[in-house]
Amino acid sequence: MKITETRIPDVKLIEPKVFGDERGFFMETWNDKVFKKAGINATFVQDNHSRSVQNTLRGLHYQIKQPQGKLVRVTLGAVFDVAVDLRINSPNFGHWVGEYLSEENSRMLWVPPGFAHGFLVISDTADFQYKCTDFYAPEYERSIRWNDPVLKVNWGVIKPEALLLSVKDKEAQGFEKAIDELRKTAVANS
């Protein structure tokens, strides 16, 4: 398994070794010892699986309490996956990284707690699977606008009007408002 740092060193790109022949393939997608050696000390409590059609954009999601680390991968189709650093004291605060994940490249992305996360489906359909380090808490979930002018995430979208967004994502807040709320939550919890 090859694990490399992205432009944001805490976000890791994972490329498992895939062993294939005429019968199919085998790959290891999680090995606690290998991941810990690469600096990923995660205990997973929840696995999720979503299926989305082309031009679906999900995100940018995060939780103001119970932040989730996510190990994400695509088992059908392809997506452009994005992580935004929301850790206020991080040298990479407000920066984003994006990677193409697909069933063909078998890549995975480790998105640590404290990041907003989202993906855009670029194939006809995509099955997106991810392991989480904390439970989903809808009362703490928030969303930042996919096209926030401060973040300037380059999704590669040619026709924004063709995107399929949930109501929650259509009504998502801007980055600056999200940061104000995160700061207030941090002060209240200290």
C-alpha cells in the first residue's frame, strides 16, 4: 500500500496494491498497522455507502461537534473528492485539496477530523463508500457553499446549472460564516 501526503500533509492519498487475474482482483483497503505507521491513528465507528448520478455534488459537509475523520473510496464510477481544512490553528486553514477517486484507480483519501468534505460525480453513476471515526450527528452537521468565493475550490464544473444539489447544499452558508460559528463553538467548549 502506498500512502502519500497531499498538499495538506494531514490529508493522505492511499493507493492499495491490487492483485488481479482473469478471476477478478483482491486488494487490502484497511490495515491498522500500516495506517498507523503512516500517521493515521483512526478508530472507525460507522461505515457509509452512497450512490449518486453524474453531476451530483455533495458537500462541503462537516460537523461543528463530533468531527468525523473519513477514509473515502469509490467502488463504482468516478468522483472528484475535496477536503477543506477547517482547523483554525492549522497552517493550512482554509486551504483545500482535491483528488480523483475511481473504481479504476482504486485510490482512497484519508480526510482527518476538522475538515469539510465533498465530492462531485463525474461518471454516469458512482458508489462512494467511507469509514467514519465518529457517529453522524445531524444536529451538528453544517455545509459550506460548494462555490464559496473565499475558498475558490476548482471543481472543474463547466455548467453550474447542471449540478444536482440537495436542498441543504443549495442553502449552505459561506466560509466566513462557517468559521465564525466554529470559533464560537470552540470558545464555548473550552
